[in-house]
Amino acid sequence: MARQIAVSFENEIIKIVYASLKGRNLTIIKTLTLRNDEFDDFLKKERSRDFIAVCDFKTFYQDIMLLPPVNEKYFKNIVETEAKKKFPELKDFTFFHSILGERMHEGRRVKETFFFAVGNDDLNKFIGRFGRHGKRIKCIFPAPFALSMLVNSSYGITSEPLLCVAESDAGKTVFLMKDGMPHFIRTMQSPDKGIHDVDVQGINMTINYCRQTLRLSPSQVILIGTPCTIYDAVMEPAAPAACIRNISNIATSGKHTEPLEEFLAPMSAIQHLKELLRFNLLPKDYRDFYLHKAVISYMLFILLIALTAGAFYLKTKSSEIYSSKKKAEAVRSEIKGMEPILTAYENKKKEMERFMPLINLMNSVNASPDMQKALIAVSSLNYPGMKSINTQSINIIPEVKALRISIKGNASAKDLLEMQQAYQNLVVSIKNTKGLQILSDRIDINNKEFQMELKYTEQSETGAPK
């Protein structure tokens, strides 16, 4: 993962951690501690644009609500409505909620829900400081929730209530945890660093409140960071105390001159960023603004790619168009030079068209059998018994490899029987003549005229058609 910067606002002191995360291994690059009046100058000089913020809010609102188990889609609206009833002074705010569990209450099942809110006026003060220098807050977390992730990673998630105590420039922060989730948060004013008798008194008062009001009895007091290193109290806490001084899976590189236990909240925010996102207190308008900005930037990037691709395509096509234009001009010049040849060709073609009928006739004659042989074949039809047959006309039409012969005549017989006999003799004679084939024939018995269509095919020496 790239370098991350977490900023922890602790009253008049601001602590900054530069770190990178790979898996669960956190590498600390640099730490800084600034006064509040030095922070704007830091933002001017810092090149990084995105930051994670952790805050010890002076004013916040919390409650454990008992709500009906409705669909999660509508549950957030119910939480918001109940918060406005509980805290009428809370007008414009940002909140998150976490469901602690379900139980029976007054005969009905309810969801036990922890609610935490901060006014948007307070949030906008933090956001505005970054915005004035062109910087952006990616997420903003309450410090107790960042530290709760540190407790979970050190102790594991336990059903036993734990009362955790942390320290910052804003004072002591005490929060009750159960099942890995904060159930109650309290800030205590403390003039000195570390744990003293006055702090133990405050811790014991908080333990009594948890027992009496929340019905939860802390099994341990968890001291986080500097309360472990500076412990100057004679009084004993009402529950056994244990310490957390460092974050597990941590390495260092670069420069950091101060003890790391003073930077536990921003370090934990970087290490557990994904788990903490549900506790993000960035106002909705601020999130929507950067979401729309990101979408617009993405669309502009896509548009830029499309325009670049289009320009490259047009450049490629313009080269092709220019090449095609040059080729067209060359063809046009060539065609222009061929115009006299085309004109001469058209004139020759017109002259040739006058001779085409004669050429076609010659071609058909050359392609057809010998007409003389066809006439000999027809004239050989005068056999005995056909004396009454008179041929009036013979018409020969050339065809491809054949001749069509049309014969018209009459049968001048003394009676119908003699006419019929003479015509049949003619038909038989044609059928017996090589090369001749009857296509059609008819005879009119009234005027004794007949008409025949024959096909003549020249025969080879073997008797087969050529």
C-alpha cells in the first residue's frame, strides 16, 4: 500500500504519523507533534493530498437505544429519528450506529443499538482547515474507536466487558468495550500526564456507572499508551489493571524522535482502516462532493482517451484518404488518356455491327451439316407407292450441328384410302432414311395437303451422328 498520513487532533496538540501498510504489517516512516497554530503551515508545505483524521471530540452525543428489529434499509432512519427525540439540540449532525445485539424488553424483541454523533459545525472546522490548502480528509474517526481496534488486536474480541483508559492532550478518555465494540465513552479532565489518585477515582466512578446503569461489570481496566508508563497512584482501581503500550506487527524506518505509545490512535487508524470505515464521521455532503468529483474526473479521463483514440484514428484514416485520393487522380488521368482509344473502339464497334447478321448466318451455316447431303436425303424419298405424293416446297433452316427441314405438299389420290396409303409410305420412307428424323407431321384429308417438320443430322461412316 502507498504511504498513508494520519492526523490526530488532541485539543491544542496535533500528532501526525506517516506510515505504510502491507497486509497487517505497519511500517512507521515518520512522526510529528505540532502545536495547533503550526498546522496550517504544515498543510501548505505537505505535498500529499489525502489524510486520515482521528479526533478527541470535546462535544459528542452517544446513547444505547432499544429499537424494533426492522429491515436494515429503514433502520438508519429510525436511529436518526430517535436521536432527534433524545437530543433536541442536535439539529445538523453526522452519526453512525452499531447493533450490539438483540434481547427481550417489556415483552417484545428489540435491537440494542449504540449511537454516536457529532455536530456538523464541529466537523466542518476540521474539514475546512484541510480544504483551504487543497487537501482532502478521506475519513474521520473518533479516537476511542481507533483505539478499540488496538484492544481487539491485542486481547482478541471478548464477551467480558473491558474498561479502557487512554490519554491525549485533551485529557483522559475512558470507554467501555464488550464483544469488540465500544458501549460507552467518557472524557475526564486531568491536569497531569499518567495515572494518579484522581484518575483512579474517575475510573472507579465509571465502573460503578457501568454496573448500575448499563448492567455491565468490567472485568479488567486496560491502560493504553502513556497511562502505562506513568502510573503514580496509591488507590487501587475497582478491577484488575493491564497495559497496552505498543501495536503488534510494527516496524520503523526513517525518523521518529518521540515514543510510539503517544501515537497509538493515528497508528491504529492506518493499520485498521478497513474495519474503521463503518465509523467514518465525514458529513454526507462532503462525501457526495468528492464522489461526484471522482466520477467527473473518471469520465473526463475516459473522454480524453476516446478523443486521443479518435484523433489517432482520424490521422490514420486521413493518410488512407490522401493515398486513395492520389490513386483516384492517377486512374482519372489514365482514363482521360484512354478516351481517344475508347472513341475509336466505339466507332469500330458500330461498323462491325452492320456485318453481324451475315457473320451469324455464316457461323450457323458452318456449324450445320451439309445442305446438299440433306437435299439428296430428301430427294431419295421417291419410292414406288408414293407417286401420288407431290412436294410443293422444301424449306431448310440451319441449326447447331443439324438442319431443320420443313416440307409442304399434297397427295392427289383418287380416293381417301389411296391417299392414306401414299402418305404412310412417305412417313415410313423418312424413318428409314439415315439422318432424317420426323419432328411433327399432319395431313388435311379435306384438301389432301400435308406438312412435315424434319430434323437432318449428318451421319458418320459408322452411322452415328457427327
